[in-house]
Amino acid sequence: MPLPQQNEHFENGDFQGYRTYGICQVAKCFTAFHEIHTFSPVSGSYFAVLDDPRSIDGDGARTAEAAGYPPADTGAWRITPDADGRTTLGKDGAILECRSVRITPGQALWFHWAFLRFDWSPANDFAVFAAYADDKVDQPSTYQAILAQSLELERQNRWYTDWQAFSWRPQTPFSGTLRWIASNGISTSIPLPRPGADARPSALLLDCITIE
Ligand SMILES: [Ca+2]
């Protein structure tokens, strides 16, 4: 069975067929900031949660427990211009990866996602989907879409998006690696690293990853 249908909708209750970097979990529910909303799966019993906004101390820094499971380096990702017209630098986060995926013309990759922010300006945590032809993940992505920026939600006085459907329909046959990235980040007028980019991680929820 081709990937990612091997573990459709994460109903195996694990990440079989995927690789994870940083803190990722398969969950039955997940709660937004200050418990204002609890997410359930789009279908079935499970969905994926990238990064862990709750494992922080009073200053927003990742706790020792989280440090025992180090976050992924997301420093390769940046957004210019970001939602505030500046540059957002990725710092750390979590990545879900599916390798050796084939999508033929006429097919589309579908997934459902939701983004929950646990941080505020000048932080700009974000979520990205990226595809890498021939599994060349060390080279620029073949296709990339920014799913969410926490600054956009903050402007709307929102702490989370609803579940949303995303589709990608390659124009030419695709064979390679898919990645979903939840990144801690900070918006800066001088595109240089500055303190606080690794505080208060946000979360990306994923469900129903299919090719049809
Ligand atoms: Ca953050």
C-alpha cells in the first residue's frame, strides 16, 4: 500500500509510515490556549500533534522534561515578509515526514490541519508544508506553502484556527518527501536571531493525510 495510506488518518495510533523530529504525538484530543477549545479528530479516533506547547516553565522556556526530547531545528525556515511586514526566523519545533511518496498527475494530496498559537508578538510561530522531489531534503523544497502564522491569528484576536482542508495537486509526477513543520519563530526588523524565538512553542494538528 503506498504511503501515506499505510497508516490512514493515524488510526494505527502511532506514526507508522512516518518519521518525526522533535516532540510529536498521536492524540485523541488536544486543547487550545487557556482551554478555550478542545479539538477532536476530523475522522476516526486519532490525529497528530506537532510540538508540545505545554512543556514550558513560567518564562515560556521549554522545561527540562521537554529538553530530554530535544526539539527539531527549524532554523532553515524563514518568512519574508511576514504578517507584520518584517522577517520571521524559525528557531525550533517539530517535523512530521513521509518519504518515498508518489503523486501522479490527476491525483492530489489532501490533509486537514489546524494551528494553535500559545505565543504573541513579537513572536511569530508558524506552520509550513513542504515537498522535496527525489527525497532531497537538504535542497530547496520543490513546493512549499505557509499554512499559518501566529501573528495573523493575533491580529484577529484568535488563538487557533478551525480544522481546514489543504490540497496539493502537482502538475508533473512527484516522487519524494513530504514534510509538515511546526516552528517556533520571531518577527524581526533586522533579520538576525534575537532572544525569545524558542519560547512558548505553538502546535500544528494534522489528520486525514491521503492521496486520491
Ligand atoms: Ca513561540
